[in-house]
Amino acid sequence: MTKNNLQQSIILGIETTTNICSVALWDGKKMWQEVTEKARSHSKTLLPMIEMILKKAGLTMTDIDVIACTQGPGSFTGVRIGIGVAKGLAFGQDIGIIPISPLQAIAYRCLKVEDTDKVTALMDARMGELYAADYENHNGLPILKGKEKLTDISAIGITGQTFAGTGMQEYQQALIDKNANLSQVVFPYAEDVVELAQKLPINPVSAADFTPIYLRDRVVD
């Protein structure tokens, strides 16, 4: 499936790595999105949200060509729920899954609303730690520089970039004290996951090969 095909393809997007749960649907012409802010309710709300968005678009799962889903890092429970649902749906329909990083989705949303060349996306990893990744703006797309990592606020350097994400929100004062530039963007959303799937050179994988990225072995939610 090529990138040109994806522009015409019907894509279901899933994002469950934070307290926000969202699903999106690209029907080939229009983007649909459903969002819930009920913390720790992803297991109860995700499938009904998918059913709702399909109904609004006048489609069923048999119409979906590919699924785009965040694979972590993030909330251990949230990551598992999103991946489990995506794998089940993809296996049932014999379709592929395009893996997207929630950190990249945060950076992408930041580039859409902020005038900046560099973004550091931060997600709160609990226990005084952060999931972090640095991105450069390449024609509106966030391109990863280096690797995603588990770190803490004391190790975050300020190089003129803009900070975004739940980790930015959690450590806002510490970043302000470092004279950092802060974005209004906090959460990744499924519509951004779908757009990145369309625009980035990432090929779909099978349901069997779609696996989570945790960056940490200890379970903390």
C-alpha cells in the first residue's frame, strides 16, 4: 500500500496512550473524530467510540482498509488496550496496522499550531520520569532526531525548541524556570495519528507483528 493509496484509503485511527482516548476515521474525503476525556475508562469507551464514528460516517469495519494506531510509549494500560483492540480488529478484517508514536503525534500537532523549527515532545512517565523525543520540522512533518528515551526533567536541555505534551504540562514550572518555550499542545489525538500514517513513509504491519513500545519494564499507570 503506497502513500498515494492511503490518501484514498479508508483509515481508522486509535490513540489510547494518555488519559485522553480518541478515535478518528478518514473516509477518503473527510476526517471524523471522537474524543473522551474520562480518565481510566479506555477499556469501556474505545469500542463504543469506534462503533459510533463508523455509524456517523455511514461505514462498517468491513469498509476499513487499514488501521493507524499508537504503539507507545505511554500509559501501560492505555497502550495495551489500544494495541489489543487494533490487533483484534485488524485480524478480523485481515488488514494491516500502521504503527505511530504518540510522541510524534504530539510533535505533529505542535507543528500545526506553533511557529517552530524544533519540538521536544514529553510524556509523563510517572515516578519522576519522562518519555522524551526531539523532532525537527521538515515541511510540517516532525522528523525524529536521535531516539525516544526515558529520562527526567533535570536531563532535559534547552536549545530553542518548543516543548509539548503531558510531560510539559506536568513539569511546566520547571521548564519555565529554564526559560523554555512551551506549547499549548498537551495530548496526542487520533486524527493526527491518521494524518501521520498518510504522510510518513511507514508501511503497515500485520496484526501479529504489531507490538507495544514501553521504553520501561516497570509497570506504572
